[in-house]
Amino acid sequence: MIFEYAPAPESRSVVDLKPSYGLFVDGEFVDPADGGGFKSVNPASEEVLAEIAEAGSADVDRAVRAARTAYEKVWGPMPGRDRAKYLFRIARIIQERSRELAVLESLDNGKPIRESRDVDLPLVAAHFFYYAGWADKLPYAGFGPNPRPLGVAAQVIPWNFPLLMLAWKIAPALAAGNTVVLKPAETTPLTALLFAEICQQAELPAGVVNIVTGAGDTGRALVEHPGVDKVAFTGSTEVGKAIARSVAGTGKKVTLELGGKAANIVFDDAPVDQAVEGIVNGIFFNQGHVCCAGSRLLVQESVAEQVLESLKRRMALLRVGDPLDKNTDIGAINSAAQLARIRELSAAGEAEGAERWSPPCELPERGFWFAPTIFTGVTQAHRIAREEIFGPVLSVLTFRTPAEAVEKANNTPYGLSAGIWTDKGSRILWMADRLRAGVVWANTFNKFDPTSPFGGYKESGYGREGGRHGLEGYLGV
Amino acid sequence: MRRLPGMTATATSARSDLSELGRSETALRNFLHGLPGVDQVGAEQRAAQLGTRSIKTTAKARAIDLAIRMVDLTTLEGADTPGKVRALAAKALRPDPADPSCPHVGAVCVYPAMVPYVAEVLRGSAGSGRPSGGPDGNAPAGPGVVHLASVATAFPSGQAPLEVKLADTRAAVAAGADEIDMVINRGAFLAGRYREVYDEIVATKQACGDAHLKVILETGELATYDNVRRASWLAMLAGGDFIKTSTGKVPVAATLPVTLVMLEAVRDFRAATGRQVGVKPAGGIKNTKDAIKYLVMVNETVGPDWLDPDWFRFGASSLLNDLLMQRTKLTTGVYSGPDYFTLD
């Protein structure tokens, strides 16, 4: 019998989308000074979801001033235990409204509902709960007896995990006593705007959280605003470098979480079936739109054939399609621009002589789609082994000895994450010591937890988010 | 052809290598311990992930009918009586008397002493023109389609001399069983005496004659997934036609991760040898939702070749009534109470 799964779509009715959204400044939604705007589309259908206001420099200025006032008058002086109450309240509302947030995230971002429901939203709530717990315990965080907040934090986040990145930024900032102005990505602003409504619902004091929507110019105006004490950015290395240059010489504290080209290293004694799951999860999770994606598979020669065969068999089972279908494994590519970049780099991979393979896979006609793809016969010199593709494209390389694996894994300007697959504990420790990556996963991949610090080496950025370490970026230490 | 760990030989010589394995304790041990390990966290995560598949409407209807056809309707109680097993056999043939389109189950599974009474009912029905199987024509009814399984080899503990176990097996087959569910010697397995376990399975297989042999690993006593994988391979190498999780008589019976590891084993075994072996989770599968999770796992681990009662079975008793209730709900739109389905 062929077991076809009937469509199992999650209902959209749980989301109440407005036709247009203003900027969230000083506790309320306001129109931008110059009336500009743009559209947010559903990448799975190219349908326009809502009109979004575009913040100009006057709007950014207004938001920063609101944040400054809130910092000086309300949030800064407020005892930690009271800040914690607000954060706990926000965390609970996120849990209560998680279905709504998950559906909206999948609509705006294109990620499968299985992931927004089972990964993104639980982590978002967990982050707020975790940092709520720190708010009244900062003297015990290891940064001195009375660590002080910085003031106003300018935060710019990417489109791959819109709400989760918001949580990574806002939760520690608020727990430490800062106020924030946050700019979500222009292709995925909707959950941030729903979060603004949650701030209202939680009766968070006005001006503590401000959300300005817009593209690069808005982000630049925010980051370069002189009234900002801290800049936190997650996104591309290129933009990260520009931000580092623009804040150089100012007193602004900066944390950057940038690109990656992680090696997922499979040894011959690895638990093969779980390693294959880890490879799939490493590169096809969230359509590969993950900065710590395991985009380079390094597999030991002696098992390369076996691992690749299992991987291909497993890839043929991936269900690509409607992000709101509960059985979808791979959703839509977030934007036409990103799809074009994935296509360009994949074409370069073929042109440079690597062998391309995708399982037979029917893609919807409308929307932005890319079939899960692997390249074999890749060398370190190929562009697809060096540049971050940020899509469902895996480059497969082989190695013979552990030393060669380390050398290849480290031979990249990035250093965000790495994975090791082996049954041998001593080898895991030996490898982890030598890998220059901020996160090293052993016999798993893409595992996140609010208690665990996350961040990169080299061009993957600096500073850590999550855990006790994540507080440091928001304290004057 | 999938390459096995530690073997660089070609497919053909790999086959002959495998048949030689049982002759030497060392070769058997080296082979079983050379199988790729199972990472517990990863296996459980994968099983849980497959459990989130959402099977609705037409897919659910087909899955329920398939699950009914895969049920080994089981009673293994000291209190079993001829009357009870006759009733069970009648139910196996016609699970829902009110609906002739409802398919029959895969088999009836009883103790050897009860086999003759079941055989009477199943054989008696052969010529009686009972309604044919599922609406999709997947389950043509006919003589002997409902198999007669019996647990043998001193079930459930297996703690008896080999001769007794073999006599038990022969008696069950002679009484009419065409499937034998044996238990492996877990003591010998856990002590590393793989050859002993192997030889027992080989001997039991011989005693079965034409009857199919299901080898119960009793995974609840094997402690690790690595052991489950090794025991699966051992049972297949020794000639088992099916590998089965549990007797249902120890606290931990079938689980999704254990079944996942066993499915991976039969998949790899077929790739290595060309021989297909069936899988039977047994014990603790009580409702339709659980059964569908197993079918999804079969579908996405070994594929459609195993989505057939010849290759996948559920050892269960209360599962059938829940399947019937869900089936009725799908066809009529309303839930009926448990009183509308026969108790067995």
C-alpha cells in the first residue's frame, strides 16, 4: 500500500491580521512621519499579508527618545523583582497565544508549522522565562555586586527566526534593566508587531519596548543614532562589518551574531541512522536559513558511501510544500532575493564541477521554493564550501583522519558551530578542544536552550547570547 | 547494495559471509558488535518527531483498515478457555458484524493448548463464503487468510530446556498453528552467549517446518537500543521470519523508538542479504492514534514494502475495538459506545 498523507492544514483563522501596521513607539502604534510603507508577503504564495510602515530617521529618533525616557523614569529605577514580573507575564502570554504566533510566523516567514509550533515558540517562551529569572539576581551573575544596565539598546534582527531572535534580544536586555528599540527584518515584521500587542496586553510601561519597521536604511539610522548605548545585531557578516565600522570610536557596546559555514563531522563509528537525522536536521531545518546550519558535511572516507546512500534515501522522504500543513518538513524560501542567491551559488557549485543531487520533488508553482539539494565531490576551494548559502544546500566533503577533519572544519573565515558524530567519547572531547566554533554539538545538531550561551569565533561575530553570558552584553561590565 | 560495517566485500560475498557467521561464536560476536551504534537521544527524538505526523480523513480511513488487517488478535491468559478463544477467532474473521466491508484481522494468537479450538473456527469458516475484505480490495478473504499464531518455546520466560521448547513448538504446529511466536533466551543474550541464542532460533525454525517463525526479543529486558539492534540481527541471521518486540508480560512492552531500531535493522538486513523480514510490535498499543504512529514510522523508515500484514503486525487485544470505533466514527460521523463492539 502507498500511504499518502491527506492534507492536514493548520487553520489560519486563529490569526487576526490587520490590513496595515504602524510603528510601535512609546507604548502605542503610530504612523511614520513621512507616511512611507512597504508590504509583507507570504513567501509560500506571494500573497500580500499586510502593509507595514517604514520608519525614517525622524521615527527612529522618536523611538530612541521614548526608550531613553522610559529607561530614565521607569525601567532603569525599577527593582529587578518588578521587572521580572513583567517578563514572566510576557512569557505566559506568549505561551497562551503560541498557536496564533506560530501560524503567523509560518505565514510571514514560510517555515513549516511543525517547526514554528514545536521549536520556535517553545524556545521564545523559554527565553523570556529564563531571563525573567535573572532580573532580580543580577548581583549573583558574576559581574560584580551591583551591575548596571547600559541604557537604550538598538537591536536589529534577521528574518530566519523572527520571533525567536526578538526573544534572544529583548529578554536579556529588559532583564538587565535596559530599554530597547528593535528593528525586525523587512520581510518578516509581523510577529514582532504582534509581540508589541503582547507588550500592551502585559501592560509593560510605555517606551520600554519600541519596534520600528523598515529595511536597511531604518536599521542604519537606528544603529548610528547617538542616543543609543548598545547595538545588538544578528544577520549577515557583511552588514555586521558595516555596523562595527559605524560604531567604532563611539561608546556603544556591540554584540554581533553573524554568518556561519559549519562543519558537521561524521566519523566511521558514528551511529549512522541518528547521524543521518542530524545531517538532515543540520541543513534542512528551517530551509537551511540558519546561521549555525551544518552546511558542510565532512564524512570519513570509509563510511562516505554508506552515509550518502542513507542520506539520499532519507532526503527522498522530506515533504516540501505548504508551510501550514502539519506534515510539511521543508517550507518556502523566505524571499525572492534569497532564492536568487541560493540559485546563484548552486549554479556556481555545478559550474565548478561538484555533482548536484536532489530527490524527485514537486514544488508549488507560486511562491519561492528550492528543493533540498546536496553536492558531492566538493573541495575546500569551491565557492559552495566557503560561502554561506543560507538555503537547503549541503556540500559534502570527505576526510581520512581526525586531524584532517579538524583542519578542514576550521578552514573557513566563520566559526559559529560544528557537529561531531562518533560513539567514542574521548574523540568528541579531542575534537571539541580543537574546533574553532562557538558551539560544538556532539551526536546532535541545532539544539538550543536559553541557558546555553551561543555565539561565534572569527567572522561569525562576537559576544554571546543566552545563558548567564548573555547578560554581559547588556550590563556595564 | 549497502555496505556493512567492517566489511569491504562485495554484495555477493557479503551474503555468503553472513551465512557463515553462525558457525563461530567469535565471528558472530564481532559482527554484532561491529554494527553501527544507536544513539539513544537521537533515536527517541526521531520516533517522537514521526509521532507528530497528522493523519486525517482519507489517509486515516485507509490507515485504520490497514491496521485492522495487521492485528494479531491476542489472548495469552492462564484463564483462557475454549469458549473465549472461539469467540476471539470469530471476531478475527468478522471484527465488525454490522459492517461487511470491515476487513478481517491478520491472525489470532493464543497459547498452544488453545490452538485446536481456534483452528476449528478459522477452518470451519473457509468454505462458508464469508464477506471479502476491505473496501479497497486490499484484503481478499479466503481460506487460511486469518493466520493462526501460537506462542511456543516456554512463553513468556523461555526458561525451559531446549527439548521442551522444541516439543512445545512442534505441538503447536501439529495442532494447526501456521505462525509460531518464540521467545529468545535473554539470559544467554545478555551474557554474550550469542551462539546459544542463535542455535536455539535455528532449531526452533526447523521445528516450525512450514510455519512462519516470529522471534520475540523481549526488548523491555534488553536494556539498550544497541542490544535491540544486535538481537534483531541475530534473530534474522538465524532465520526468523519476523522480529517481535515483546511478550506483553514484562512492564515495558513495545515502544516507538524500539520499533524504529528494529525497522532500521530489517531494512539494512534486506539491503545486505536480499531477504525481507517482518516486524511485530506487541503489547501496550491500545488505540488508533498509537497504531497510526507505528504505520507512519513504517512508511517513513522502511517504506511501502512493509505496509502489508505479511510484513508488519500489531500484537494487541484492546487495539482492535478502538480501531473499530474510529472506523465507525469515520463512516457514520458519530462515535458509538463501547457496548456496540464485542468484548473478547
